[in-house]
Amino acid sequence: MGREDEQGRQGTQDTQDQRPSRTVSQGGGMEVQAQAQMSRRDFSWFRMDGRHNLMVINSVLLFEGALDFVRLRATLAERLPNYARFTQVVGRGRWGRPVWQPAADFNIDHHVQLDESLADLSPEALQAFLANEAPRALPVERPLWHMRVIRCAGGGFAIVFRLHHCITDGLGLVHVLKHLTDDSMALGQAPALEWHPKHARVSGASRLLCSRLQRLLFWSRITAQLLRLTCLIPDRRSSLKNPLGGEKALVQLPPMNLNLVRSIAKRMDATINDVWVAAVAGALRAYLQEQGEPAARRALRAAVTFNLRNKGDAFLLGNHFGLVAVDLPSDEADAVSRLAQTRAHMNAIKASHQPHATMFFLTLTGFLPRWLQAVLLKVFTAKGSVVLTNVEGPPEPRYLAGARLQDARCWVPQAGTMGVGFALMSYAGQIQISMFADRQQVRDPQRLMNLVGEAFTALDLQTRLSSAETEAPCTRCAPGLALDLEPGARGPTPQRRLNA
């Protein structure tokens, strides 16, 4: 009971840190926070931008239907300010403590812009545009987010949504997406109450620790995990450890059916996240072999995000997750064995205090000088080669300003010496897999992305054989991916615990 109680106590403190201190009136009668404390963990993310790595979550929302930009902008102007963070900038309060404070002369037109110079953009041109935008920092004198609306070739439009990680994590971003959109075409500009942050309530209060002994035990385990992570040797040398450069690539696979990925997990008594991590491990093994690098010398290590927030508290935004060091079975040739090893590794981590330890580390670095935070960050990120995150998106189709959200994609940022990040996002019964890569570390990003698809193929076929199932795999898929891609298919949502 001690572990859960202490986790709840930490969550309660985070909630208190994110509550407004007072409100003031802004034009139109809208109330915004005058000033609110910024958690040290979010402050750590704010200061984590590097020369070649920005802590910006890049995402693309693809819509079907005609673009009514006036209605779109009016809807966003009505709904986004319900989250105070979207009208605030980072400042300094009493004793130099970081705070969220109102932006001077906040104007939605500075953040939501229609780019007519990019009209009728093809998917390939959109991908190139994203790669050029990714290294561009968001201006700190304004709230740290931006939306660029682009008309797409063949109809429909895209919203390129860039958001600094200090505002929220993946779970919070999905809550924002649900609040901005509707569950049908019928709703108008005013948001529904279901996902309204001002009508949400913090989940049930946590119990206090029963004894000092339990508290001592909890923090001793946190300390032990931090010492263990500190003593880990840096990850094996490969091209994935090359020095970072300025050129980035943002690539993705076509959407995959969530139900069929879930069936792979079911055959092996695993989770969707286990399947996802095992597929990336197989793709990295194949890619390094094609590059002439030894793959079986030692397993690669990944930093995998682990959600520690109650789902009902996502409206609070901020960051409430840990990063766990996972040994990827990239030295294993057999796909089924890779999945079995991944499942064992992830089960061991779920039973440990490692996610809490890394979240505590991120909080701690927010108290340190920026130069010392950067040094510690390089030490810890040197222990892994890639970042993996899993984001559970809306299970049902969503609509915005009379247009249906067809697809949602996101690219996870990396910190320190890391330059490769994989993201899995579910939406309306499909999963979208994307990769953000530094071209100094991955010379052929699309090939590596295709190998992820081929790794899913191998898992699908070999787990069928292993479980003696006789159904034939579907062939309508991404390059090398024997999975059904029927757009209208829907399935259960993935495991909630492993996302950020």
C-alpha cells in the first residue's frame, strides 16, 4: 500500500502546484490565470532545449472536408484559452521561482495561421515541410505553441500543431484534442462539457501514508533505482550514437488496424506496448545489419515513457510520467523470442520503482543550475539510443469546424545526446507509427520506418505459427506489413499505463 499512497501524495502535490493562484479578467469577459506556480519538473522540460534538440512535440491533424478557416479559428479561440497554459508564458516569481504568467497582448492570430503559400500540399511535400519546421524554436515571448493550417492536395486540410513539452505530456495533449473537437458534425463553436477543463474535477484524494517506515521504504527504493541508472554503462556504440546534426527527418507508416495488432499481443499473452517495443527492436536490428554494423554483440537500450498520472487528471496538463531504461532484444534473431523477452523486461519494470525514480530525477533537475541540468541530462541520455512513446488517442472519430479528423500523427522529441524517437498513437481503431530522426544518426529514415512495418509482419506470421492459428494474414498493408488497413475498423484501446 505504501507505494500507491506515496504516488498519490506526489500527484496531490503536483495538482496543488498547477492550480491558479488568482484570476484576472481579459477582453471579452474571459478569465485567465494572473499567475500560477510552475512545477520544477515542467521547468526542467522548459530548459531542456539544446542546439540540435528542441523539446517541441510536433503533430499533424489531417481533416476530411472543406476548410472554413473563419469558423476554425473562431472555434479554437473559444476553446483553447480554457487551458490557461495556452495564454501564458514562463516567467520568474518571488525568490526566482518559475511561474506561469499571462502573455502580454495575447492574440490568437499569432498562433493560428492559414498558410496559403503551402496550398495543395502533397503528402511528400508536407513531410518535407515538417522536417524544415522541426528545428525551429518557438518564440519564448509568446505562449509556447503554434498551429499552421494547410490546404491539402485532393481536398481536406492539415493542422501542423507544435507544442513545447513544458506545457503538457502526451496524455494531456490528447485531453486538449478532445476538448477542441466534437463527437459529431452537429455541435457548434461552444465546447461540450464532457472534456471541458473548467468543469473537470481532480480524481479522488489519496490516502496518507500509514507509517514513516512505508515512506522510508518508498524513498529508499527510489534512491536505489537512481543509483542503478547512474551506474548503467552507456549504450553500445553504433551509428545511433553519432553526434547530432541540424537536419531532421519526420516519417511515418500508413495507419494500421489496432484490433489486429492487439491480436498479436493476445497470442503471446502480451500487451500492445510489448508488441510495439519488440517490433522497433527487430527493425533496429535489421537496419544496423543493412548498414554493415554488428547487431548481435549487445542489446540496444531504449528510453520508454511510462505514464504515472491518473487519466482523469489529464486536464491539469503538465508532465507526469517517467522514463524507463529498457534493454531491447535487438541481439535476438527470432521475432517471437524478441517479443517474449520484451514482455519479461516490461513486466519487471512495471513492478519496480524506476518510473517514479526518473520522474523524481526530472523534478530534481528543475532546482539545479541550467548548466548542471544539461550535464546530468547528457550522462543519463548516453545510456540509451532511442526514445519510444505510446499515446492513447480518442477511440471514436472526432470533428472540428465541420470537418472529420481522419488521422492524427505525432513525433516525440529527444533530449541530450539522443536523436531518434519512435511514437505510436492510436485513433479511432487505428494506430499511427512515426519516427523523428537526426540524419547524422539515421542516414535512411524511411528505410528504418519500413523495417518497423516488416517487423510487425514477422510478429504477425510467426505468432500465428507459434499459436497454431490457421487464418491467413491480410495483404493490404504498408511496405512489408501483412496487417489489415481497413479505414473504418475499430478496436479496443491499448494499455493505458504505458504512454506519455
